[in-house]
Amino acid sequence: MEIPQIELKQISQKEELPFYELEKDLRTGKAVILKNSLRKIHPVAVGKRLRCKINVNLGVSGERINLKKEIKKLKAALEYGADTLMDLSLGRRAGEIRKALIKECFVPFGTVPIYSITQEKTAGLSRSKILDEIERQALEGVDFMTLHCGLRKKHLEYARRRICPIVSRGGAIIAEHISKTGRENPFYEYFEDILKIVKKYSITVSLGDGLRPGACADANDKAQYSELYELGKLRKKCLDYGVFAMIEGPGHVPINLIEENVKKAEEICDGAPLYFLGPLTTDRAAGRDHISAAIGASLAGFHGVSLLCAVTPSEHLGIPDINDIKEAAAVFKIAAESVNLAKGFNSEREKNKEISEARKSFDWEKQFSLALDGKTAKRKYKLLNKNKDKFCSMCGKDFCAMRKFSECAGVK
Ligand code: SF4
């Protein structure tokens, strides 16, 4: 894990964490840096004492493929503030899509190699297929990889007891392999071989949760925690090998179980950075799952999750379009900002103060420039108001609370 001092200094400044503290977190695996040594991007650091960040998923399924559209989605995700991107493409053209996306991507880029290995239905999960695919993607510059290594043969009986046994694509592929061959998870079996490859390129391993709960009733159950214990052990191996590792998390978790879920992951994985999908706080928000997920993500972030994986409004329904990607990124940016403000970062505190001052002085342009999504704020404002007045159409001139009080109290 050789990171140039200059990059570390930049990260330390940006993240408002003293240099020696950052070094300590990196050394102990409590923070990771996402950057393949072959890529020319600004590295992004992830860890509990650093800013909470968001990831946006892209990618095509075997059913619907349009490379141009996918690149537009990537640009939209970046415009809306994605800190990292992942390509989850499936199917015959997954490799072509991945190469095209990574070229356009100036933030860390992640993949799930098992998707490409099994692009043909009949393909098996042999040692050479797994290692070759990982090395291929490493050479293309992939910065972090989700590997479903913790799902063991013995865990499948716990999954069978659930309402929704397995909702992770990677988890389902591994479970199918185990059931058909009677053998152990090959990503578990060949884990040390995998580490030798990713280490060469400084790739961060994202230890995937193939048994993440996909229904609130399944949250924090034996299946999830049994896999988590395996992830904790595998993460130790990563540290021994000098490979950065993050731990992935659920899924669907009701609000009252989120804190326990996060604390347990922290405890079992000894403070490794946590990367959660949502979690969705209800199973009943289809069509607006991004909101349910952002509620869960805010809580999870506050309790210690470092990277929030955005969920789109089309979750559970179909492949997201560009508007879904924009909406998901925008909503998750709010979740991350809320976490960072609560964590006490100076920059967020200052910007929140500044926008409130601008609100008080009716400086509309300044408000737009400080808003997380200033473009949308400006468009809405223009639509709802004729002129830039010292009030807006919400309460009108005579009842504008800001104006009324500033006039009667002489506040400027
Ligand atoms: S009119 Fe109401 S909503 Fe608009 S600026 Fe004044 S207090 Fe705020």
C-alpha cells in the first residue's frame, strides 16, 4: 500500500483529519484508499473518521443495452456528485461497457467481477476463470472490486429460513454454484490467490454481502451475521497481505435495527470502513425506494457507515434510466451531507451557516451556489416567482416571516 506523501497530504487536508491520524487509520485498515496504481485519478479515501461519501451504480443487464445512454448516466452521476461509481453490467457486452465507462470516469471505479465471469449462463466458476477475470479488470484500471467471498456452503441453510433467502446477484450465483457442485465458494477457496493479484495494483477489496437481508423481517438474522463473521476473518487476511478492504452491508433494515447492524459490523470487522446499500427502512416504498434508502443511509452513516451506495427510484422494478440516476445521486448527496454536518466537519458547518445567512438576506444567487443541487433550486425558484424579491411566493410579501422580523427588529 504505497501511497505518495503528496496525495496523503491532499487527502488529510480535504478530509480535515491530521496527517498522522490518517496514516494511522490507513495502517490499521480503518481507512482505505480507492485507486488502482495504473490509474491517473485523484485518490478517494473512505473511513469512519473521513467524510461520508456516495457511490452510484451503473451498468446494463442482458436485456437492455445502450452504451451511449450508459455514458450519459455516468456523466449525470458525476455531475450530481458521485464520489465513486460502480459498473454492474451483466451479459455478453459487459466487458465492452466496462472499458467504455472507465475511460470517462475520473473518480474511483468499482466492479463485481463475478458478473463478467458468469456472463454466459453455462460458465462455471473455475479458479483460472476467476483469477484471469480479476487480473484483466485490474489491468483495465478498476480501483475497487466487490468479491462475494464470505458466503460459505454452511450458510445456505440459514438463508432458506428467510422470507427472501438471497437477493444479492453475486450471492445467488455463488449459492447456485455451491448447490450444483456441492463444493465450497470458490472466491473463499482462492481468496489468497486473489489477494496476490489485487495487491499488485493497490486495488481495494470490497467484501460483498451475498446474504444481505432483502426484507425487513430478515434483517440482522443468523444468515447475515454468519456471513459477516466470515468477512471479519477475511478482512484480517487482507490486512496481513497489505490489501485495503471495505465491508459491504445491507439491504433492508428497519430503523430500530440499523444502529445494531452497523455496530456489529464495526465490532466484527475491527473498524474496517463500511459500505452499505441504503439500507431501505421499509419494504413498501417501491417507486420511491431511493427515499426509504436515503433515510436508512443517513442513520447508517451517522452510526458509522463510510460509503453509502445510492438506491434509485426504480429499485425492485427495473433498470434505472438517467433521471433515476440523477434523483438517486441527488438524494444520497443529501444523506451524506446530513451525516457530515452531524459529524462536525468545518466545511459543511460553514456552508450551512452561509446558506442560512444568504436566506436571511434574500441573496438568491448565493443560496443557489451553496445548495447541494443549485440548478434544481434555481429552476424551481424561477418557476414559482416573477422577480427576485425580498420574499417568495410561499408566504408572499406581507406574511414573509424573514422579512417581517428583519423589518420589525431592524435586522439587516
Ligand atoms: S416568503 Fe416565506 S418561504 Fe419565502 S423567503 Fe419569506 S419566509 Fe421564507
